[in-house]
Amino acid sequence: MPFERLREDVHAILDRDPAARGFCQVLLCYPSARALQWHRLAHRLNPKHPTLARWLSQRTRHKTGIEIHPGATIGRRCFIDHGMGVIIGETAEIGDDVTLYQDVTLGGTGKDTGKRHPTIGNNVTIGAGAKVLGPFKVGDNSKIGAGAIVLREVPPDCTVVGNPGRVVRKKHARVEVDLDQVNLPDPVQERMTLLLRRIDMLEERLRQRAKEIGCDLFGLDDPPRPVDPGDSYEI
């Protein structure tokens, strides 16, 4: 059984990372496979030997840069790409076919006891530098963009970006494992684009009205006045 899980981890890396060149290279050079292998041992030791389990997890952290608390529960075929700076808290739960990129934190928000870390569903991708903080669930097939800070529950089949994290796409097309971290919607840019289009439309209407009455309303046809650094404005 341990070898079967290890083989699954290696094949998951080979499937998702185009830089992987073979079974032996992944086994020897990829921190994800080693960190998960040692975590399973620490997880089994944790109930009866918590100090030994914690020592093992800290040793794994020093060797791989990936810190996984022995109490965390991790499903099958998890892939932690690069891995440096990844932190997975004690009560975190991770489903199957999850992909985590470097510097991801699955943490808590305070000194609460009991369940205080997130539950990650199946087939979830969490981008580089994202922070998922709190005892809520990230639904199946969801994607969290790089650098997002997620503080509340994420429904299934959604895309989350920003700080604080906002759901910007619901029920996106599902794929087996979605690793795209580039083609994510930007709600701020989309709103700014709409505002600029609205301004252009209003200015054009004003120009048309100015031609009708034979004058230049609001100086819309004048070139912009250079800004004087000494000018002051009242808000």
C-alpha cells in the first residue's frame, strides 16, 4: 500500500509537470513526493507518538521546504509543485487530485481550538502565494488564483482571485486537472474598462451636443492643461 501511494504521487507529477523527465528523476529530485511520503508516516505516528511525529514533520520541512503538520489529512495524487514555503495546518483536510504551488498556506486565523484550518475538495488548484485561512471548505473543481487571500467558503466549480478573495467565475468548464494560472478573470480591470467606455460615450455625446448649439461645452476639444506641481485641489 505505501508503494502504491508513492507510485500514484509520482505519476501525478509526471502527468501535471512538463519538466518531469521520468520516474527516477521525480523520486529523487521532487520534494512533493518525499514530503508526502514522510507525512504519511508522521500521520500514522501522530495519535500515539505526537512528539516523534512532529519531529519527523519538522525534519521533512528542513529537507524539502514543505511544512505539513502530522495531524493534516491529505488525499490521493496530491501534487505540491516546487513546494518551498508551503504550510499545511493541523486540522487541514485535502481531497484527491489537488495541486498546490509554492508558498501556499492552508492556515488558521487565530487561536481557536478544534477545526481551524480549511478543507480542500477534490480536483482543486491553488496558485502560487495563495493563502486559505479559516475552517471553511473550498468546493470541488475550484481554482484559487496566485496571491489570493481566501477567508470564506468557496462553492464548487468556482474561480477566486484577489485580496480579499472574490469569486469571479462560477460553474466554469471542468477539466480533469486545471493547471491554468494565467487566463483568470480580473474584476478590477473589467470594471475599469467598463468605466472608460462609459466616459468615452458620454464625452462623445457632449461633443455632439456642443456642435448642435455651436459652442465647445466644457472644453472637450481643448488639449489637456499641463499639471502644475504647485496646484492644490480641495476634495
